[in-house]
Amino acid sequence: MKILVIEDEKPAARRLIQLIKERMPEAEIYDSIDTVTAAVRWLESNPRPDLVFLDIQLADGISFEIFEKVKVTAPIIFCTAFDQYAIKAFKLNSIDYLLKPVDPEELTNALNKFKSGLREPVISLEHIRSLIQPPPKSFKTRFLVKIGERIQTVDVQNIAFFYSEDKVTFLQSRAGKKYIIDYTLDELEEMVSPDTFFRLNRKYISAISAIKDVFTYSNSRLKIHLENCADNDILISREKMGAFKSWLGQ
């Protein structure tokens, strides 16, 4: 029995190998590999193992990338730190996934299942991805604002920026109208798409459409002018400058 272990956490790899040897003394552990790149290289240049223990998050990426670069015909037992509900879903599909830290009894059950004759995964890579990867995050498309006794909505595409002043948060539209809203800037940062909005500093979150001018400033900072904004001292720190430039040019 030849077993390949692909795991980027050395203590976890050592423990897994020890547990395997205790349960299968006859097993020959081929190797312990910690990256997608090394795993692909090994699988391309070595005989097919009888069984592969595969971590999901490796040092240089997600282990599913291995399947995209090389054909893997050996049966696989995944070892993962993802939550137990996903693990149970996988087991319903007759593939074993061990939750880290690996429970010895779970490992024994997985090895027994392998010995009983399971040789090929019965669910697709796409199915595995859909169970592990969280659904795409949704962002708000409009905000409620109050004007006197009336409540109306402002669509996100009509928002120029949000800003905070005297502990009050304002939404300013592209037409220059401003409204008080019941969210902090920290909350708003999670509600709007990072493709469209950027947290400039502690006081401003701006839509890319509202960026009028960008100037270099002292101390490796940037100064921003926003449309219909009287504040001419909006600064981006040196720490945020790289992220801001990437966002601006994406």
C-alpha cells in the first residue's frame, strides 16, 4: 500500500503519517508535499499512489488547482479545516473528508472505507468547489434616506460618496444632495462593492465616479478631490496608497 500525503502544515503532516502507520503498518508513505506546484511535479514524475491524503489549503494555493494541471486517478481522502456541515455533505456523497485535527477513529473509518473497495470519487470537482466555497457576497443596490417626513431610496449608482462628520454619517448623491443615514462608515464598507467604492480614510468612502483629481502629497501620501465636495484636504495614507492605485486602475 503506497500512500501520498499532501499537507502544508508540518505538525499536521507528521501526526497524520503517524496515525496512518499505526493503523496500516504495511503502508509505505511516499512523501509529504506542501504546495500545489510540488504536488503536480511529483504526480507527473512518479508512479500512481494507491491512496492520497490531500489538504485543501496548501502553501501556494487551493489543492483543487492540482486537478486542473494533472490527471489524478488515485482515490483521495481530503483533510480540511472547513466546517463540519460541509464535511457531512461530502460524506453523504460517499467520499471521506477528515476534519483537522484528524480524529483517529475518523481516520480508521476512512481507511476501512477505502479498503472495502472505494476507488474513485463519485462527485465532481465542481460539486466539491460549490460545497466549500462560500456563495458570492451580495452588496446593497439602494439605501433608504429620510427627507422630512418622507422616506425615499437612493440607488447605489447615484451615490458619489459617504462621509462622517461630528459622529454623523452622510450619503452624498452625484447630484450633490446629502442625506443622513443610519450606518457607520465601517458598516457601509461591508455593504458596498469594493469594485465601485474605496475607503479613502477614516472620514470618506468614495465611488470611483466621484474621484475628480488625485495629487501626490508630502510624506508619500495622496490628496483626493471629490466632485461636489468642499473638503480639499482628503488624504490617503502611505499604507493605503498601493491598494488605492490598484483599485483606481483595475
